[in-house]
Amino acid sequence: MKMKKLIAAVLMTACVCSMAACGSKDSGDGEKESGGEGKDTLVMATNAEFPPYEFHEGDDIVGIDAEMAAAVAEELGMEFKIEDMAFDSIIPAVQSGKADIGVAGMTVTEDRLKNVNFSDTYATATQVVIVKEDSDIAGPDALTGKKVGVQLGTTGDIYASDIKDAEVEQYNKGFEAVQALTQGKIDAVVIDGEPAKEFVKEAEGLKILDEAFTEEEYAIAISKDNEELLEKVNGALKTLKDSGKLDEIVAKYIKADAE
Ligand code: GLN
């Protein structure tokens, strides 16, 4: 397990480096000059392990964020490219200019706002608790002293670390945390609601507790040095919201619950 994690981390680092080489680059004066012929390229940093927002489908990265960001690029008359990386590499990639936008079901938090700007929000989300179907954990309050799995560097990770006496196990992918739960290695997983539904659908014998942990909002991360892009992205988002295009993308990936 430890070794696997290490290998994953090394591979991830290698990936990020090779991507940096082919991503858009800064020119000497710090002004952004993106690749592509003629058109500038809007480079999106993400962690494609977060269905239905971003995930792999064959060789492609698809999902709500991927389609929404592609539509934003189209609105702005730009080419579009996705760079897949570890979740906690996304903000550094945006800060350094390796990517123009970070789109990863990323929750707006005070801490992150110290490092990047966020666009207008495009979705509300919750952190939920996944447990085994026969678990005696009935709500978030019952997580005291339990072994709780999270995805490294996410808001779930932050909230779990506040649970009294809980032992927090951090995984590189949310899916790995869910797997550990299935295997009985941990007692619960704290993770975003929509990916939780996807993971629970794929797994055996798990359920999501009715009571959500928190409510939060997703937005697009943009460098503090690029106010111009922030304004442009907000303009494009507004167009996509007003035209119904954003709803259309969401509806393609999130089927309304038959309740
Ligand atoms: N919404 C969570 C966060 O921003 C998780 C995002 C993710 O795992 N892609 O921390």
C-alpha cells in the first residue's frame, strides 16, 4: 500500500513535469503567451478522478468541468487543453502560470483565496459521509474517534481533521478511499456528494448518510496576476448560465434523482 502510494506520487510528479513542458508558457516579461497556432490556448488544470465533474473516458477527460471549461474557451475564442495532475498541484499550477484555470470541483475557501482568485460560482455542493450499509455510524456526529478516509488536500480532508479523536487517512484519489472502506480498512469516507454517488454506485454494500456535513460552492481558480482573465471567464460563465448551456452540460452528467 505504502509503496503503491509512493509509486503513484512519483508517477504523478513525472506527469506534472512533462506536462509543464508542453503546457502554455510564460514569456520573459511575465505576460502569458500560449501555444497553438493563431489562437491562444486556455489551459485547464484538473484532477480527473472526480466523476461526474472530471474523469477519464478512454483517452479523453470528460465531465461537467471539462465541458464547461471547453465552452468557456469557445466563448473566448481560444483553443482548449486539459492538464491532469494531483489535486493539490492545481493551485500551484495556476499560480505559476503552467495553467490558466483550475477547474476541479474546487470549493471556494478562505485559505485558497489567499493564493488564487475564484470566478463566480457555478455549482453548490455538499460534503457527505459514506459508510458501510451495516455501519452503526448514523450521522457526522458519530465520526468521533473513527477512522475516516479522505482525498488528500480536499475540503473533506480539512473537515475530517476537525473531527474529535478521528484518525484521518489521506488518499490520492477519492476512489481509493472508497475502496479502503469496502475493504474494512476505514470506518467512513468524507467526500463531495456527487462523486460519492458515483463511487457508491460502483461499489458493493455502501451507503451515503442522509445528513450532509457542509454545503460549499465550486468555482474556477485563476491567478491573482490575471484579473483580465477573471473578468473574461466570469463573462463567459454568465453567457453559459443565461443561455442554458451550463444546465444542459450538468443535466448530461447528473440525472435528476427520481424522488
Ligand atoms: N470540493 C473539494 C475541494 O475543493 C474536492 C475537490 C476534488 O476532489 N476534486 O477540496
